[in-house]
Amino acid sequence: MLDLKLIQRDPQVVIDALNKRHSKIDVNEFLELDARRRALLNEVEVLKSQRNKASEEVAKIKRAGGDASDRFKELGELAGRIKELDAAAEEVVAQVGEWLISVPNVPHESVPVGADENENVELHKWGTKPELDFAPKEHWELAEALGGLDFERGAKLAGSRFTVLWGWAARLERALVNFFLDIQTREHGYTEMFPPAIVNSTTMTGTGQLPKFEDDLFKLNYKDFYLIPTAEVPLTNLLSGEQLVEADLPYAFTAQTQCFRSEAGSYGKDTKGLIRQHQFTKVEMVRLAHPDSSFEQLELMRQHAENMLQRLGLHYRVVTLCTGDMGFSSAKTYDIEVWLPGQDTYREISSCSNCTDFQARRANLRFKREGAKKPEFVHTLNGSGLPTGRTMVAILENYQQADGSIVIPEALRPYMGGVEVITPDMAQGK
């Protein structure tokens, strides 16, 4: 959520930011609402002052034994008018709040201005595309032939966009989780967490999923509960309402969780394979950073995600998202896109964002500088580190062999019990 004072003091900054994002949100609508809010609140205060003065006069008249009926009538009229204005002010305050919570974050000055993904800017590439002397297959063809991915039984159990992993595929997913968490905790300095996979609407609102993206969520028919779309949600809100210690910044959390997304609006897209599932596993990175160094922290987080892909020997590129392609809460985002030979394209495998104080303002995440009188908001950052499903896709397509077998990246072999190659004789689930 943006700072109310910023919009009041310098609305042109917000107008320019929304124009860069190609947003149709009208700042003048807010300015009119806010002016109405302030006028109502001011009128209420004036009437309450008159009421207090009239009450004092009534008391004086009664002490003197006089007739205060006229003043009683005036008090009644004031009370009625105050009640009306209070209700009107409450309604306008709610409208102002709804407007504020619908506005996306202001892009950082370093973000390229553009309309959509076609105007994202490539930062760099790592590695080279594998040279295959045969026509590469897509991951679902490979994994189904090897008996690892079972789309039919996933659909039978739950519906489309659900998959059962058999044997080597289930073990590979577990291996990836352990591999990612070991690097994050032992080398990158993150504290491993195991948060709930169910959160309430306050928590969802804190990171910006509500109210704007409610259609993308799975809401439970029991109380105020939602399935998390990513561990970013509970990890970012973990310390909400607490005053953080400046010397402890940045806090760095990581967690592997199941993630649940309805994929509203994505029907017809990536219907095959593991790219766009309703349920998937992901290791997430979250940092609560000092405002003075949050963009340095963003570069560090991006390097952490890249490091894991490099260890797996997977060719990728990094792009800076333009203003029209950034997420709602983000001030700056890097997408890391891994090369998929079977699809002959790059696909996003990690997205690392600095949300500045946008989420912290919603989730009430504050710290106090040494010697400061008032606390201020931290900056929140999040990134995928990494999703197991899309990483499995990349391994299958990049390490496929002409005979349909899959070579296991060397860094993963200790986590796979020494298995070096997935071969057709390991097929299960047929």
C-alpha cells in the first residue's frame, strides 16, 4: 500500500507511476474522495466543539436554576447532525481505504518503461544451450515414457492440472527440495522455516494477494482460510505487528511448501506438463531489509537463485521486468528464465522482487533507527529459490539422451542415492 501522505503531498508522482504501469486507476478520484473525507471530519470536529460549548452552557443555566430547554433542543439537533456526518465520514474513509489498497507499487527509477513482456530488458545470460544431435522431446513425453509423471491418475484423483509423481520423479522432487534448502541455509544464510499452508485474509492482504487477486486463490469453506499460493505470504507476515530491531536486519527466511493457485484466466495455456499446476512444491526466499540497502539485497537474492541453476548446469538468462509486466506489489523484479530445448524457448523459473515498503505498510512491519523517535517500515523482498516442478522440467529437457534416458546433474546425485541416469527400466506407474 502506498503512503497516504505521498499521494496527498505529490500526487503527480503516483500519476506518473500509474501511467508507466499502464494502469487505468484515476488519482483524481482519490483526491476528490480525500478532500471529501477531510471536509467531513473537519465539520464533525466543529460541531463537536459547538456541542461541548452548548453542554457547558446548559450546566451553567441549570446550576443557576434557569430554563435550559432551548439549549437542550440545540444539543439534540447537534447530536443528530454529528451522527449523520460520522456515518458519511465512515463511508468515505472506507472508500479511501479501498482505493488505496487497489493501487500498485511505484516502480523504481531503474525499471525500464514498457507495456508488456516484449519490452523486458535482458540483463545477462549464463552457460550455453545444450547441443543435441537429435530432436529433443518435451518433458511430459520423456517423463511419461519413463513412468515418472502420471497425469491421468492426477486428473482422476483431483482434476486437470494435478499430477502424481512416481518412483524416480518423486525422489527427484525430494532431492531438489533438500538440495535447495541445504544451499540456502548452509551457504546463503537463510533461516529455514516450516509455516502453515493455510492463512487468513489479513495475512493474504499483507502481501497484496487480497483483495485484487482473490480469483487466483483457493478459499476454504471453513472460517476465514485460504491455501497459500507461495510461502512468501506466511514468511513475509511472520513478524507483522512487531517492532523489529535495526541491528537484526536483514531477516532472511526460506521454506519449502506446497503452493496452490487456481490459475484463473490461464485456461488453454500450458495445459500439458508441470509448467502450470494447481498444486506444486517451491522453496521460497524472503528478506526483510533495511530501506537503505534493499536494492543491494535484491541483487544478492538474484545471485542466490542463479547460484542453484549454475550448480545444476542449466543455461538461463536474467531479464529486468518492465513497468507493464511487473507484479502488483513489486517496485523492481528480475525474472530468471531457464532454457528448455524441448520447447525451444526460455521459461521463467524464478522471480526476485523488491517490494520496498509496499507490503510492510499493509502488514505493519516496522523497525526503529538508532536514536529515532518514530519507527519506519522495512522493505520486503521475495524470490523463488527454486520451484521443484519447473526445475524438474529443465533437468528432463536439458539432460535428455537420444535413447530417452535422463542424466542426473552431478550436484544432485548424492541426494538421489548415487543414481546417475534415469533409464527406461526404472519406469513405474504404467
